[in-house]
Amino acid sequence: MRTGPTRIVLTAVLLLAGGLVALLPLLADSRGPREIRIVARQMSFYVDGGATANPVIKVKPGERVRLTLVNEDAGLDHDFAVPAWSLTTPLLEGKGRTLLVFTAPSRPGTAEYVCSRHLAMMTGTIEVAAGSRQTTATDR
Ligand SMILES: [Cu+2]
């Protein structure tokens, strides 16, 4: 007789807990690393599907970044490096892809990115800015 209301409360608590557990993957996703996809094509870098060669890449201070480099130049070696941050992907010898996960610097500022084999042609700016939107600067 007295178990009726208790059961209802217990059931409600269990349902609530189950709902929170179901939400956890969503919360984890929203805090997951920022994805940046860089394509090396015809001696230039293109970022996140944009059409601008060697665009400014914007990241937030302390942001976790998961960078994928795709080499579409069959006969050319490319990598992606930010020398000031001591970051370099493995060298892609011809077509292929590689992954680099890093944490952006905590202070706002800019640095140069390059392909270490083609310093003159494959170079641009990576910017750490607190107010920057979670997109890269392209001509979209
Ligand atoms: Cu290159």
C-alpha cells in the first residue's frame, strides 16, 4: 500500500537517469575536437572545401583540433606544418591522407603554415582568435 507512491518515484528517477545517460554522447560530441580538412592540390592548400588557395585558418585559443591532410597531387610530396608551434604532419609522398591532432595555443596571435617541401608556394596564416567563429576563412 505504501509502496505505490515509492514505486512511482523510483520509476521516475530511473527514467530521468536513463535520459541523462542517453544525452551523454551528445554532450561529449559538442566538446569533441574541431575538424579541419586540408587538401593539397596543384601546389596549394584548400581548407574545408573552400576555393581559396592557402586561406587564413582560424582556431580558438586552446581549441582541440583534429586536422586531416589529403594529398591529391599524384606526383608530388606534401606535408602541413606550423613551424612556430612545432607541428608537422608526416610527409605524404603522392596521393594519400594523414591525421594530426593538436591543441591550439592559449594566446591569440598568428603563425605561418607551410608545406615544408614547397615553402614559397604553399604557405598561409593560421590565426588564434578568441572571437573567431568555428569556421575557416574561405570565399564561401
Ligand atoms: Cu608541398
